[in-house]
Amino acid sequence: MEMFIPSSGLSKVMGKHGTNLDNIRKISGADIEIIESKSSRHEHVAHIFGTHEQRQSAENLIKAFIMST
């Protein structure tokens, strides 16, 4: 599964030293890789691997971090 992350939300998803991303991986059980989008400098792409439930959980957690203030 691919999910786009706007540059404005990347630091929220990553967290300090990647701690938020590590926690998303632990909670969801999904494997997540974040890379720069080839089509836009203003967003990144999260590649999410795992079962349907793991991918859905990771997607929901990433969305929550992006929306947090």
C-alpha cells in the first residue's frame, strides 16, 4: 500500500529521531518505508507492508499524526 505524506506532516509522522515512526510500526505491526516522492518535492510516500489489518492500522496512525497539532 502507498500513502502520500505532505512535507508539512513528515516531521510529525517521523518524530524526534524516528520515535513516532517506530511506535507506528510497533503498534500496527506493519513494515513502513518512507521515501521522497519522485513526482513532487512537497510530499513523501509511505510504503506500508503487512496484513490488511496491519496496513489499515498504520494508515490510520499516520493520518492521526499528520492531523495532530
